[in-house]
Amino acid sequence: MSAAFPTFTIEGYPRVGANRELKKALESFWSGRIDEATFVSSAHSIRLENYARLRDLGLDQDYSIPADVALYDQVLETAVTVGLIGGDAADIDLTEYFALARGNSERAPLEMTKWFDTNYHYLVPEVSDDTVITPRPQRIIDIVNEAKAAGHVVRPFLVGPVTLLALSKPTEDAAADFSPLARLEDLIAAYQTVLAALAEAGVEWVQLAEPALVADLTIANDEHLAADASFAYRAILAEENRPQVLVTSPYGSLRQGLDALVSANPEALQVDLAPVTLANDPTYVSRVAAAVEGTDITLAAGVIDGRNIWAADLRERLGVLETLKEAGVDKLSVTTSVSLQHVPHSVAVETALPVDVAGWLSFADEKITEAKALAAALDGGAVAAADAFARSDRAVRTRSESARTHNQAVQDRVAALPDGQVARQPEFAGRVEAQKALGLPQLPTTTIGSFPQTPEIRKARADHRNGNLTDEQYTQALKDEVKSVIDLQERLGIDVLVHGEPERNDMVQYFAELLDGFVTTEHGWVQSYGSRCTRPSIVVGDVSRPAPMTVEWAKYAQSLSDKHVKGMLTGPVTILAWSFTRDDVPKSVSADQIGVALADEVADLEAAGIDIIQIDEPALRELLPLRAEDRPAYLDWAVRSFRLVSLDAKPETQIHTHLCYSEFGQIIDAVAALDADVTSIEAARSRMELLADLDESFHSEIGPGIWDIHSPRVPDVAELTELIKAALVNVPTDRLWVNPDCGLKTRGYAETEQSLRNMVLARDLVVESL
Ligand code: GLN
Ligand code: ZN
């Protein structure tokens, strides 16, 4: 008799540890401060501590704890386990593993890219017809046994075969028309081998994640992916020697994939039923019920939203579960919509949050309590669930009534804005005329904003936070830094200067701290990639700007130079993309509010004598909805919010924007629609390829980055000259700018100075040759 699926579970849990223990262990190991044995033993303890914590939170049924462990990335981990990476090697040791993730002197790391529409980055496997697939089941069996030895019966986790290939890319030498999905059949055999080994090891449940089935990907459309899933799961499930299989479909609603998966008949199927998913796809609950009803499948209903940080409305969520039950779904389990890896560990450690706000939040641990309460309530255990329901009721009530969430003045101001798209006047051509007064040279040089964040600045920031530097001393340290950044740019002969952003640790958190309507956490770390974590701010309510935020810095920097200094703002979309957002209003509402708040900043910068202002939108691509049909509406409000910021700027004020993280193809029209006067864009790694796609609708001046700042390598003058010339093939001379790919915050001064010097020299050479 095989184990039943647990009555409640979660899709995954943060891996870095409550105090970022894994981050610290990884970085100590990489820098040689600890040896491999010490690292291995820390990683082991972190996993076991997480299991113990999950059990204490109520995940005490067999297989209710997902073992979604990975030292660097879940995609890398699965790819190594099923053998899509690593050739015919019997095992991949730690040195090799981290070389794949981070590169070494011989090889570049695997490319890293965003995991669906989240802030998590995964490593992209490279596949060709020649890829040798060597399954390495022992890796995952070791994880299971390690847990078992500590008394935990965990559920091993793998990214599923369709998603793994859909997220892979062809190797450079693969045939031009090769698609990684062509290797599906071979890969299925590897999954069968791994599953058979798990069964031999006594494992009764395994989890295979197939989020590709909720997205419109360029590699294959919905129908194609659904057909692949049907093929893959019929084959995998036809094997007798395997654990029971939970297939998951986080990050949105299944379309054709729903029937494909149900008809393959896995023992359990997880679906994302988070409020936002149901708002985007209102018939999803009934479609899921109709598909699953009458089958033997356990439906793991992902009713607890794993993406945001708000306490769930448990009564409303229980309603969704009851609807499923009434529709005939008999085997029902409660789970999260996605892995909890996207939210911080626990609200309980946030002692500095306003108490009312703390009561409105649920991070990973609180969400587990919510899932547990729902499972109990569904089973008639109202008493066991009473505390959780009381907290939920209180959160729902006090949040909707709170003055912290509702600011009438902000709502009135936004309500008075015109509907639909807004446009700055005069149009671009008229502004170009007005901006001639700026007196810029041919092919003007500039940088993207930040200059290296030196250990001295970080130390000053920490000292200031700890009270070892007074406000005056800290401000003075930052001013000294601004002065030295201005002096350096003057010496290098750059045309449009920046102040260097030393006062900003994080370009979103900086604004979040100065705007009303946000809160920030002390410990709310979330893994971004590998050992890197970010601490997103939280939009709690209507957003407004109590006072100017950047004006003093811009003014001070401008006072040090006769050249133009750019004012530097982060745009509304990026602020929202890198924060946790409200669930009580659409993102577009917050975007409008941030847009007008930043418009006030633009006016104040102009009044302070700043005549070039950059509004960064590096995350414009990132929030692009996974489903194609949802994209136009998103791009509409995203563009509108940017345009609100610059709407009333004077014609002679030059508005710049900056975008990075490549893959602009899909959104290039929206980038044009931002209607900035100058657009700087990441392009060095793709050798200016994107410029060939620009048509006449892209009127803005453009600065394709010619120095890839992601690596410490100093580009030489010849190489930079060539890139500028390559850009001039597609961009007229009077519209081209010369700049690096992105901000220089993570670079050192040595390579920054040399690279910028070469950049100015290259520009001079090209101008001479015109
Ligand atoms: N102005 C920012 C900087 O230079 C832009 C950062 C970004 O694009 N990610 O740091
Ligand atoms: Zn950038």
C-alpha cells in the first residue's frame, strides 16, 4: 500500500537559510576561507535545519516536505541529476558544479536568466543533438537518505523534462533549426532511470515541476508544449518501477496543458489558484474541477499565494477549496501556488515593522500556517484553525480600513489624470530643436549612473546605520565621493556627467525609503541567484512623495562642474518589479501614483538647474506577462507610467532612459513608446545586434552600451571603435551616444578608469574619421 498524498504541503521553501547561512557558506568556500569538507557539512546542516523548521510548522506527514534543495540553482541541480549537463561523467564534483555556475579561468559560466516572471535567475543548460545524457540518480538519493537519517521523509524535487528543455538553449554549434525539445524522448529515459532508482531507494512520492506549461514561450506554443507534456508524462507514468508522481504547474494557469496532464493521469497534480491567477483567468477553478472530477488524481490546490507577502483572506480561500469539493474533486490537498523561495522566511523576526503592517503580512513560515489551517478547516477542524482564521480576519479588516493604505489626496490626483495614453509636448522633433541649446558634441559620451561602490562607501554606510557615523559625517563622506567622481569624469573628458549614486545601496530601496506608501524590512532577504539575495521593499498603500528625494545630490554635483550633470531616477515599473506589490489594487494603480510622485521630482530637479534627467527602467521586460494575450495591457500601463514622469518636463529638458538585461525584441515597440529623448540600452554582448531591428518608429537618440560592465575585462580602443562604427551602420551620427552597458556599481575603479578612458579615445577616433 503506497503512501497517500499529504493533506497539506508547500511547493518549495527558501534555500538560503533563515539568516542567509547558505550564502555565507558559499561565499566563504569560494573565497577559500573554508575548505570543502566544512562547506559540505554546513550545507548539510542548513538542509536539516530547514526540514526541522518545516516539521515544527506542521509539515509532519510523510512526503509533505519538498526536498527542493540546490547549492546554487534548481535548474542546474536537476540538469546535473538527470544528466542533461556534464557529458558522460559519472558524477559532477563541487569544483565542476560551481564552474558551471560561475565560470573559471578556462570556461565562461552558463548563461543566467530570469525564472518565469520572478526575480529569481536560473542557469540555462545548453543542448544539442550531440549532448550525451547521463543520469546521476545518486545525487538525489543521497538527499533523501540524509533526510531520512534525521527522521524526515521528504519529497524529492526535480524540474520536469518539458520545462527543463523549454528553458534550455541550443549550444553554439547546434544546427540552426535545432530545438532543445527535440531531445525530449532521450531525456524522458533519463527521468525514468532516476525515478526507478528513487523507487528502489523506497521513495513513494516525487515532485516534477512543469511551469513551462503556463507560459507562452518563444521556443514552443501552448499546443506544442501541451503535446510534449502529454507524451512525456504518458511515458513516465507508464513505468511501473517508480514513485507516485506530483506534477506541478506554478506561476499561472494551465490552458491546453491541463487536459494534457490530467489525461496522462499522474497520482497528484498541483495547480496555481492564487487570487491573481484567478483574476487573470476567472474560469480556471471550474476548468480544473471539470478536468479532475471523476479521476483518481489528488488535486494539490495552490490556494496560498507564494509570490506575494500578504496574509491570505482564509475565508475567501476556503471558499475556493469548497467550490472544488462541491464540483466533485474528492481527493484534495492544500498547497502554495508556487515555491515559497520567492518570499522571505518569517515576519516574526521583523521587529521594526509598524505593528499593524506586521499583522497584514505572511512570509514563508506564516504561509505554511495558513495552508495548514485551510487543510484543517476543509476537514471540519474549525477549532484547530481558529487562531489562523482570527489573524486572517483581523488582517483583512484592519488593512482595508487603514489610513496607511488609503490616501485620498493621492487617489484624487490620479483620478484627475487623463485616461488612456498620455503624451509629452511638443513631440520629439520639437524637443530636439529646444535641446540644441544643451550644446552637446557629436557622439556625446556619458555613463549610466552609478560609479564603483568602494569598500569605503560600504563601510561608511554600515557605520552610519550602526550609529558610528553622525548624519553630518556620513553626508560629508558621500559628498567627498561625489566630488571625486565628478573630478574623474572631468579628467576623462566625458561630456554628460553623473554624480555616481554613492548614497544608494539599492536603486529601488532608496526611493522606497523616501516615498510614503512603502515599508522596508530588516531581514526580508530573497534569493536572486546563487548566493545573491535582495531585500525587496513592500508597497503597502497609496504612494506619494513627502519631499524631494534626489535634488540635493544633483544640485551639489552640478555645482562642481560646468558640464551637464544628469539627474538620476528609477522609473515606476522598475520600482514595482523589484518590490512586493499590493494585492488590493492592480499594479497599474501604483504605477500611476509613483509616476506622478516622480513627476514632482522632475519638476524640482528642473527648478534646481538640472537639464538632463534619466529615468531608469531596466525591469520593463521583466514584468512582461507570461501569457501573450496579457502583454498589450501591461505594456500600455507601463509606458503610461513612464510618460507620466516626464509629461510636464520642459521641452529643453532632455529625458534619458536606460534598459538592460537583453532580449528587447519582444518589447522594442514599448521602448520606443516611452518617448524618451535618449535611450541607453545594453548591447555589447550581442555586438549591437538589436540596432538592426530598429525602425523609424524608434525616434529617440540611442546609446547602445559598448562596454560590457558585467566583467572586469577592460575593452581596448580598437574594439570600442569598432563597436561605435558598427552602431553607426544603423544609427545616424546625430542620434548616437557613446556609453557603457549599465551602471558601474559592481566594478572597481582601476578597470572603470581605463575602460572609460578607452571609450572617450574611441569616440574621438570615430568623430575624426567622420
Ligand atoms: N542608474 C543605475 C546605475 O547606474 C542603473 C542600474 C541598472 O540599470 N540596473 O546603477
Ligand atoms: Zn542597466
